[in-house]
Amino acid sequence: MREFATIDELRACQGREVAVGEWFEITQERINAFAAATGDHQWIHTDPARAAAESPFGATIAHGFLTLSLLPMLMHQCVAVHAPLKMTINYGLNKLRYPTPVKAGSRVRLHATLASFDDHPLGWQAVWRQEVFLQNEPKPALIAEAVLLYVKA
């Protein structure tokens, strides 16, 4: 966990990797729950027997949007800003790619790099390069430029 007491401490990390999170397992149960929540029951996600027999991945894989939806939790595990803030807002994404599929049972973790940090009328806008890596895989499963707005207290 990387903790910042002030905005200036965070700003000083611009252009550098700030933190690497803990490993987190993507279970078939989580994949099934995501399918139920979103209505995306495609067999490559929810049918382990068929995926083992027919999928080029040899197993079920997590929805790309499931991996994306984990970013706030994964980020919260590895970066904390304690400066006086009213809130932090997810302001959107600039870029998003899924280079490697996440098979059920895989473990993932976040690498967070502060790409840019700028003043904003409500406070500060940070662009975080977030890369979700799979254990024992050289290429990331997800690469995103997430924009967070830190609102002044």
C-alpha cells in the first residue's frame, strides 16, 4: 500500500510507477455472478466443460468488463490519498485494451503508474496507467488509462 498525506506528495510521483497491488483470484463463481448481473452468459464465460473442449483458451475466461470493474477495488488496495478531499470521482477512461484473457482461477494484480497530474476547477485530475497482470504471464490482461478527479474538501 502506497499512502500519500498530501496532494503535493502524490503530484511528485508523476511519471512513475506508484504501487503494485496484492494478488487477487478470479474465481468461476465471480465470473458467474458477473454474468448474472450483466446478462452476458456467453459460454466462454459460464460453461467450463464446453470452454475446455471448444475454446481456444482451454478454459472459461472472465469478461473483459469484469476485469475492468475490479480496478477501483484493486486501486484501493494499493494507493491511498489522505489529503483533505471531499471525494474521488471516476472521471472515465482514455484508453482500454485486453491483451491477455483472464482464465477462471487466475490470479491478477494491479500495477499503478501516475501518468499525469493536473489542477482542475474542482481539485485535481490524475491519469493513472493501470495494468492488470496475471501471475506467470508476461503480458498484462488489461491496460487502461483511468482518469480520477480528486475533489477538494
